[in-house]
Amino acid sequence: MSKKRKVVLFIAASLDGYIATEDESLEWLFRVEGEGDNGTLEFYDSIDTLVMGRRTYEWIIHNEPGEFPYKDKQCYVFTRSPMENTEDVTFVNEDVTQFVEKLQQQDGGDIWMVGGGDLLKSFLEARLIDEITVTVAPVLLGKGIPLFKEGEYETELVLKRVRNFNQFAELKYELKKDKT
């Protein structure tokens, strides 16, 4: 029997909790002096599957022209609109919980919940996230797209690791699961 795969959130945010400006810009993030790849390759090697929302997918396509950046991984995009699968992406219009639980039963590495505020909220409310790694940038945006949307997901976390990459602080948490 295979081990249940973890679902992990790996993301960068401003100190005041935003993942992008209101116009979806990440320029503020690239002005911060980091160290190497800020732990990204180590994380990326631990996953083999990505899930994201359609808006996140469209942002990637629009802002990272050229070859799809996750060609070497299984990539699923949740959408309510009918979309045709591509060589790199499978579009999903299924119940999030059932779909992710099926993925978790398959052999493989961890599953990266890349993004989408609405999708992340759904994952948290369904208690599908096992770990959260937030790389905090020493920037205050004041407003923008929040890391966590309001929702019904009050959850306790256990701090597993703190590292810094020059001006970035990486915080890794494990989510406590209810004992039911």
C-alpha cells in the first residue's frame, strides 16, 4: 500500500500578508535581495504534481512567456469553464476534495497547491493542506491580493522550520489535523 501524498502550499508573501499587488504584479518580490534560488529547487524536487486555479494558470501563461514552466510535472488546473487539455495541463471541473483525495492515493511525490485564493480557501476549508511554507519578503504593500481569504478554516499550525535566504524569511508549518 502506498503512503498518502502530502498536499503542500509553497508561496511568497509580503510581511503584511499579500501575494501580489491589486494589479497582480510581483515586481516588489524581485526587488528583495535573496540567496541563490531561495530554497525553490529543493522544494520543487520534492513534488511531482501541481494543482492551481484557472486565474493562476492564466497569470503564468501571460507573465511567463515561452515554454510552460512546469513541463516536467503533472499539472491540474481547476476551472468552472470548459477548457481543452493541453500537452502540459489537464483542466479539472470536479469536486476539489474528491479529486485531491484520489491524487493522494496515487504513487508519487508531494502535491503542490500553487495558487488561487479561492482554490486555497477551498483546500483549507476541506482540510486538504498538510504543510504551508511561506517565504516572507521584507516589504509592506498595504493592499493587494491577500495570501489567505476569509473563510471557515480556523486551523492550528506547528512550526517545523525557520530559515533565512538573505532578506527573505522562510517559515514552514505543518497543519494540525482534527482527531475525529
